[in-house]
Amino acid sequence: MRIGDTKAIVTGGASGLGAATARMLCASEAAVTILDRDTERGMALAAEIGAGFQPVDVTDEASVTQAIGEAAAQMGGITACLNCAGIATAERTLGKSGPHALDSFRRTVEINLIGSFNVLRLAAAEMATNDYESDGCRGVIVNTASIAAFDGQKGQAAYAASKGGIASMTLPLARDLASLRIRVMAIAPGVFRTPMLEGLGSEVMDTLAADVPNPPRLGDPAEFARLVCHIIENCYLNGEVIRLDGALRMT
Ligand SMILES: NC(=O)c1ccc[n+]([C@@H]2O[C@H](COP(=O)([O-])OP(=O)(O)OC[C@H]3O[C@@H](n4cnc5c(N)ncnc54)[C@H](O)[C@@H]3O)[C@@H](O)[C@H]2O)c1
């Protein structure tokens, strides 16, 4: 699929990895609609880069149905669904103040895993109505996992569970949608310089960056966006999770 012909929705596109992806796609002349619950930032970025914007809560069926319908109507269809919306949480299974709150565990899985599935299943229904692209594909879905799916740290039970779900559903999703010629991929980022990570403070960021073997720094969101663009263009990539982490393995 040529980037310039792509009609993409980007969840979490108001910030961080999603914003970098929306920015790079727009710069390459793709049609883009940002879907985010942060209306203020989403609308401002959309106006800056020439994208559309739809307010959405990825966990809400009605909200996502409405946003995908509007995005498809405005762009003349959807050929790429890029799921970057997510939250980071940290809580021990049994901490000083007692057991992990069940609500926070549920909320993390609800947004990161169920929210991604909610968006992709509705986007797939829209993609199934597309004509075939020149490469024979109808569409591509890229979900955002994390290296915590494989080497989660203390306090990451909920986050790792949500991202492990993203990783492990990649192959069955690709198999489910193969006959429709819709591909499904996931990216498992290491540590990237985004507002999510910046919230941890510069000391923590420096420590995280020092652990990355090569290159010894945090990832640039544009590097994530470049991989998304490659996945869109490379029709033979399907059913796989790609680590993007400078060889970082969390201890
Ligand atoms: N930054 C990293 O180092 C890193 C590493 C691994 C994985 N990830 C994953 O990448 C994704 C993007 O992270 P980021 O660092 O860009 O974070 P970010 O906080 O900068 O951006 C996340 C975006 O998702 C949106 N969002 C959150 N919940 C939502 C909901 N219910 N409905 C709609 N939008 C919602 C937020 O408004 C925000 O714009 C997340 O899934 C995160 O877990 C990030």
C-alpha cells in the first residue's frame, strides 16, 4: 500500500507515538484522522498537520462506531488502523497498602487491550468494504504492545497483562482477517521519549535511557512512526510482533 494513498485512523494520535505517526503520515500525503479522548490536543495537532479529528473513548462501543463512521465518510474509507491509545500504570500485586486494586487492573486492561480490540474490530468491518489496493490488500491494522509484554517489571502486572494480550492476539487476528486480505501487526516499543514517559521525571528517564544497549538513549517517536510506515508499505508483514527497543531487555 502506498503511504500517499493510505486513509488512516490513529488512536491516541493527540500525543506521543500516535502523534508522531499522524504527523509522518500527513507529511507523506496520507489522509489521516486522529481519534483521541483529548479533544483539545487532538484538534490542535489535527489543524497543524492537516488531519481530521474525532473525539473518542476507545473503550466505548458507541463512541468508536461514531468516530469510525465519521472518519470513513470524510476520508472515503479506512485502509489503515493504527492503535496507539493507551495508559501506563504501576502497582505491586501486594503493596504496602494492601492488594493491587482490582479497579486499576481492570481499567488498564480495558483501555490498552479491550480498547484496541474494540477499535480494530470496527475498523476491520469498514475495511472489508474496501476495493483491493494495488498489492492485493484491503487494509492493515497495527497495534501497540510494549516490551513489558515479554519482560514486565515489578509493578507492571496489569500493564504487562494488557500488552501481552495485544501481542498474543496478533496471530489469531491475522488468521481471522486473512481471507478479507486485512493484515494485522503489532509493535512492541522499548522506552520512547513521549509525554507518557516524561511524566516519570528526568531522573527516571535518564536511568531508563542508560539501560538501552545500542543506541544508548530513549527512542524517538519518529522512529516508531517510521516502522508504522514501513508496515503499511510492506504487504508481506503479517501476524507478527516487532520489538523496537535498541536491544533493551528489562531486568
Ligand atoms: N512511551 C513509551 O516508552 C512506550 C513504550 C511501550 C509502549 N508504549 C505504548 O504506546 C502507546 C502510546 O504511548 P505514548 O507514550 O505515546 O503515550 P501518551 O500518553 O503520550 O499518548 C497516549 C494517548 O492515548 C490517549 N488515550 C488514552 N486513553 C484513551 C482512551 N480511553 N480513549 C482514547 N484515547 C485515549 C491519550 O489521550 C493520549 O493522547 C501506549 O499504548 C503505550 O502503552 C509506550
